[in-house]
Amino acid sequence: MNLRIHWIVLFGVLLLGNTSFGQEEQDDEEATVETVADDILYDSPKPADQSKVYFHDHFDDTANFNKKWVKSSAKKEGIEEDIAKYDGEWAIEEPVKDGLLGDKGLVLKSKAKHAAISSNLHKPFVFNTKPLIVQYEVVLQEGQECGGAYLKLLSQSAEHKDLSQFTDKTPYSIMFGPDKCGNDYKLHFIFKHKNPLNGTIEEKHCQKPKERLEEIYDDKLPHLYTLILNPDNTFEIRIDNKIFNSGSLLEDFAPPVNPPAEIEDPADKKPEDWDEREKIPDPEAVKPEDWDEDAPAQIVDESATMPDGWLENELTHVPDPEAKKPEDWDSDMDGEWEPPLIENPVCAGAPGCGTWEPPLINNPAFKGKWRAPYIDNPNYKGKWRPRTIPNPDYFEDKHPFKLPTVGAIGFELWSMSKDILFDNIIITDEYYVAEQWAADTFSKKRQKIAKDSESVFQKLANFTNDYPAMWGVYILVLGIPVVFVLYLCFKPSSSSSSQEEREEQKQAAEKKKTDEATEDKAEAEEVEAEEEEEDEDAEKNSEADSEEDNEAVEENVPAEKGEGARKRKVRKD
Ligand SMILES: [Ca+2]
């Protein structure tokens, strides 16, 4: 019956669908005009103020790209020869889907290869009084199994001027962008800090963002990554214009920029007489004279009396009168035959037989071994710690923002997924320039994607208006379920399947009536479940028992039925 209602509802929905198509038909001309007007027009962007820009590329102009960018032909050191070469493929291409007309990007085509590509800035960025804004788009068109999509801001250096030799060893000032491997989602912001005392360079890694990166790295859509680094050492990281991480170069990086001013003296040793014991046994305390260490924990209950009816003269066990010597018993070989012992039947109605012994009880005089009470240790000096001394390696860099001048940018990557698209890189010292650049590029891309995903139904309606013959197809497609629904609603009730069901039920009933052997699955399962439950209970009980064992002592108490004293567990308390 329920099935029938479902089909009727579905039928109604299909009819409604038909009606709405009919309405779309009336707006024929309007809809076509709107689609043209709604198309998102794209022109390759120009920075709002070129004087504020150190680098920009929209990758729409392949000839310009070829002039600016250099593919690395270097070899990576310290790895196997066959994968050492930076031979990953790069291409200028349109996105795989939802692209704007005329919009291309830089695509890392290959996977499981080292790939590096870089370009000189239009003018070097000097870390001085102006902020640094780095912004670019990433589309993980094939998702990302394991690999990075981060950008390196290469430090200006005469030694590393040749971009064709760009490797992982090429010095960079900042590394920024996404990185993912399996379930490890990272958004890097690393800067290289030079120790002013000894000149060593150390990577400083930004704390993890509090926001989740999973959806952003997995949705295969374009995302906009922005780093804003200010001369006062504060920073902000945005994804799609939303703040994902922020803080200060001085406080939110590991290891910290500045080492501690004082350190523990490694030469300091704990003095031998240093007493770290907070409490000690009272040396003045003496054992009270009446303290009997030898008094037993348990004694015989003197007040107990033999229960009435106890048969002292009867044995608890007697030879079985019905037992007979086996015929093949050989007294020479097997010894004298004796009948086996059985419980004395005379004792069955009595509280007990044989010698009666009073039970044991806890000894009220029991004190155990005497120990002196604990008191505060008068010589206690506290937990020993080495003294602190001024850190010989201490320095204070108040301006970690002043990083080495950036002369070029580049991607130096390894990825297990191909077709990573990069686009619209901009490096500027004015945020509004980056904002405008994104409005002309990234925002349009996202508008196009939103439009494409929302208008599938609209497109279908427009297509039908252009090709009215489609109505024939719809009527055919929709007609089949309608006929099927009508058939289900009005078919004769005694269908073969329900007849089969009834036949099965009848046979099952017959078997029950005649006690014919039948495998009752439900019953079997029930029994099994019960058995399991019992097993579980037994387990729990044995667990409880073993717990009790830990807390219990064994004590002799009189048995209800006699047999002298028998051991029973009782709680200590
Ligand atoms: Ca582009």
C-alpha cells in the first residue's frame, strides 16, 4: 500500500515538472536574451596601479609567459638519478572546466616528477617600510593525493641568478601556499631568518591555521591565497578573502625568532646532600609498648558453639555399599580392593558430620607491623633545578620583517596529482591593488562557476525552446513511468509474487503444525544472542570476581551445611 502512495506522489511531481516547462515556453524570447546578457565577460586584468606592483601575471598571453618564465633544467641533489631531474611539464592552458573565455593559467601537467619554474620580478621587493602582499590562485583540478602548490619568493643573490638552475637549494625569503599529503592538510608560511650572531639561516614555520582546510583542498574549485606581511611584523593569511591565520613573526612561529635571554646552566650539578624528600618518617616516634606486632590477623571464634544436630560420631564420607569389586581385579597386582567413598547419606539431614571446629574471626587486637608516622622533612630543599645563566647565544631581532630582498618567484614542486592550475599571481605593497586584481579575475571565475551550477534547469528549458521537438522526447521519457504507475495502481491484487509469499507462509505454518524439522533462523539467532549474553554476563562476573580478589582476604567461616570450616571470600572492609 505504501509503495502505491509513493508512486502516486512521484506521478504528481512529474506532472508539476511538465507544467513548469510549459510556463518556460511562454517566456521563450526573454530567456534567450537574458542568457546572453548574463554571460560573464572576461578581459585579461591590469593592475590598478602598476607603480605599486613588483610582479603580476595572468598567464593569458603565452608569448609573454615564454619571455618571462624559465623552466628549471637542474638536477636535485641527494636523490636517485632517475627522478633527480627537474623534468616536470608546465603548460599554459585553459581550465578543464568552467573557464572564462580567453582565461588561461599555468598548469603543472605531470605527476611524480620534480618540477620547477620561476620568473624574475619586475622590480625587486625590499623589506623596508612597506607591506608585502602576495596573492595567487590555485585550482587542484584533479584533487591532490600528495603534493604542494606553494610559491617561493626567491632571495636576490648573484650566485643564484640563473633561473634555469632553480632547485630546492635555491635560497628563498618566504614560502607560502597549500600543501597536502593524505590526511595532512597544510597552509605554509615559512620565512628564512638569519641569525645576526653567527649568520646561520633557519626556517621559521607559522603556527597551524584554526580554520579547516579540507573542503578547500578537496573541492577542485579555484581558491585565492593571500599573504599580507606588515613592517610591524604582523601577518594575515586569507583564503578566498576570508582570514585563515594571523599573528606576528615574533610570536607565532616555531622555532621562535629570538632565543631565550637565560638558559639553565649545563655545568650545574645537583649537590649530593640536596634533600628532595618532602615528607620523612618521624625519627622521634617510638613504638607504643602495648603494640603487639605478633598478634595474628585472625583468631578462633570462642563464642561459637557446635550447631544442634551435628553428628560428631558420623563420618562425612563412607564406602559406597553398592560398589562391587570388578571381576578382573587382581589383588596381587592391584592391591586390596576398596569401594569408592560417597557422601554419608546420614549427614544429608544434619547441619554437619565429623569433628566440629569453631570458625576463625578477625582479631580485634591485631595491629600488624608498627611504622613511624610521616612528618614534614625539616631538611627539604625543594625540587632541584640547575641555576640559570645568561644565554651566550642570545640576540634580540626586533625586525624579522627585514628579510632578504626578493628578486624572483618560482614554483618548486613534487605532486602525485597532475593538472594543478595556477593563475593571477600578484606581488604588491598596496592591499587594494591585490583586491582589485582579484575582483577582475578570481571573482569572475567564481561567478561563472556559480552561474553554471545554478542554471542547469534553466539551460534545459532554453534548449527546449530552441528545439521544440524535445517535447516529444520528454513526453516519451515521462510517459513510461506514468504508464508504470497506473499499472501498479490498478493491477489485480493477486500478483504472482504475493502468491508466492503466501505459499511460503502456508508451508511454514504446516511445518510448525506437524513439528516437521525446519530451520528457524530467527529463533536460532535469538538463542545465539541469549548465549552470547550469558557468556558476556559470565565474563563480567568473572571480571567482578577477579576485582574482588584484589580487595579480598580469605577467611574461614562456618559452612551452612557443616563439613567443618570452609574457605569463603569476604571483603576486607
Ligand atoms: Ca588567467
